[in-house]
Amino acid sequence: MDKFNVEKEILDTSELERLFLREGIFTTIKRNEYLIRQNEMTNQIGFVVSGIFRLSRIDVNGNEWIIGYSFKNDFVCDYPSFIKQTVSTVTIQASTECEVCLLPLSKLNQFRETDMDTQRLGRQIAETMFAEIYQRLLGFYCDTPEQRYHALMKRCPGLQEKLSFKETTQFLGITPETLSRIRKKQLYNERS
């Protein structure tokens, strides 16, 4: 969930992070193991201590679509399904070995009901997630593949060293040939 895709200066989640580290269950998930599979129920949300989680969805034709990542110091879950207690609409799988603190929905709800500040934080998280998803949707409709690639690299420097070429193309919704051309052009521009 990319720490709800926000910078700490915009939304301070430090109190929530402390809750995870204090009351969460510390778990190691090996590369390619699952935190949750599409169509399974879950009642826990994670705080990523180390590693990278991939969020993906299988469509009706059996094609896998990578829809997001959660990195170190991010939260990870299928948030709408988690909150509504419905089956997960995505699969969450470890792209690398990951350490995560897992917290059940009941503890998150207790935290959110502590006072007006924690209720406000919950609302701000939901609003921020909506804004991020909206911006990403606009990017897919309005930005070129090259613009989407550069925006991803700006948001996540060094990502191309951590993820496979195939994962990057799936996430950006582009062909391998397109990504190769973008990277070659970038390399050419850096050398010029």
C-alpha cells in the first residue's frame, strides 16, 4: 500500500506504526510465499519491516496484472476487502524475503476508536488512498508509457534493481520492447 502512498510530512502515521511494532505478530515471509491469495478471507494488515510485497490480480482469462507494491515501512493488505471483511480482490506475494508485523482488524479498530485524532487519521488514510488511486488512473489514461516509467522511478528510486524486468512491464502496463526503448533512451540521455 506504499504507506498509503504518502510522505510523512503530509500524513503522520508514526503512532499507527508504533502500534504494529508493539502489538503486531512479527513474521518472516520467504520470497514467493503468499501473505494472502485472491478470493481468500483475511483479518490482518501488515507493516513491512523489510522486503517488497507484490499485489496482483488474476483476470477472468487467467492473466496476472501487477497492481501495486508495498516496501519497507509501508502497510500491506487489500485494504477495501480487509475493512469490509470480504474476500481479497488481490494476491499479496513476497517479491523478496520479507519481515512484516501483522495486526488483526480487531486491534486496528480498537486503535481507530481511541479518540478523535485516531478517527481523523483513519479518514485521512482513506482520503489519501482515494487520491493516489485517482492519480494512478489518470496516469494510465493520460500519460505516455515513458512518463509512467519516470514517475515510478522518481517515486521508488532503485526499483529497477529490485524487481524483474517482467514485473516492471506488468506494473506499468507496457510491453517489454517499450520498456527497453525507454531505458535505452534514458541511458543515451544520461551519457549526453
